[in-house]
Amino acid sequence: MRPVIPAVPGAFWRRAFLAAGLVLAAAPQWAAGPDASLVPGASRIDFVIRQMGVPVEGGFGAFQARVAFDPRHPEAGSVALEIDTASAGLGVPQVDVELPKPVWFDAARFPKALFQSSRIRRVGDGQFEVTGTLTLKGRSRELVVPVGIAQSAGQSVATGRVTIQRLAFGVGDGEWADTSLLADDVQVRIKLVLAGLAPL
């Protein structure tokens, strides 16, 4: 003989769902946190490449960043960078006018390079590993960027560096694809000075 399960009034279920909702609301929610704002003029995105073995330094003069995470719970956070490719420069006028052209950054067709994080994890005190996708000239590659954060006087300084392969993004076509002339590896250095980031 099967046991008889008594009918439960609808009011019971309403009270049960209400109680469950209150429990969930009281549980800790690791939100990404408010956006930290970029301090104008203090942040940099630079790069170094070797031409015939000699290091050549350059950088991007215009970029935006959206940083929204709590350093104590980085797994819920996100970082996005939007870089104006036409702002690339080496500090040599006759070279800088060439960089927006199709053989290099093709800024008319691809005015922005984008980096969007997919995972952030803590690897030590003030040290993080940011995994994300870089899209440049219509090509996307996953990167893992080690980032250190230091805080002082209400500001946070996030620094990181990563090596990318320019040919994977089609930067430097034609004769410039010869890596004995211009190395494939490009070291990208990032320094973001932020206000409003939560304490480490």
C-alpha cells in the first residue's frame, strides 16, 4: 500500500518561497563592484619591438578602459580596453604617418583594438592573472596578462606586460613580414592609474 502524501495548502508554498528568497538575499553576493575611473594623463599603453635586433619603443596616445572589480573577489570582475589604433606612434613623424595605413594598423577599417577579459584570478598579494581576448585588425587571440596592483593616496596603479605576435594580427604585411628585419614578438606594457578601486 502506497503512503498517502497529504495535500499542502498553497499558502504554505508561498511562505516557503518567501523564506527562501529572504535567505538568498541575505547571502553574500560577490558583485563586480563599481567602475574605477582612469586618471587622465597618468596611464600608458606602450610597446617595444626589435628592428634588426635593436629595440624600438612606441605607444598609443588614446585609449579608454573600463575596470569593474573588487580586488578581494576578482573572479566576479571585468576589464575592458579600447585602443584607438590611429594613435599609435614611435615619436618619429615620418614613421608615425605610416602606422595608420593598411600595411600596419589599417586604422580606417579597424579604428579600435579591443581587449575584453574573460577571467581574473588572484595569484598572490596584489598580483592577478587576467585572461581575455585581444581583437586587432579583425583578428582575435586569447591572452593571459600578469597584472600587479599597488595602492597609495587613494589611487591604484595596475601594471602588466604581455608579449604578442604581430603577424598573428596582420600588423606589418608585405616586406615587413620578414622577421629578420622586424621581430614578430612585440612586448606590450600597460600602466593604468585608477581612482575608486576597492582596497586590496
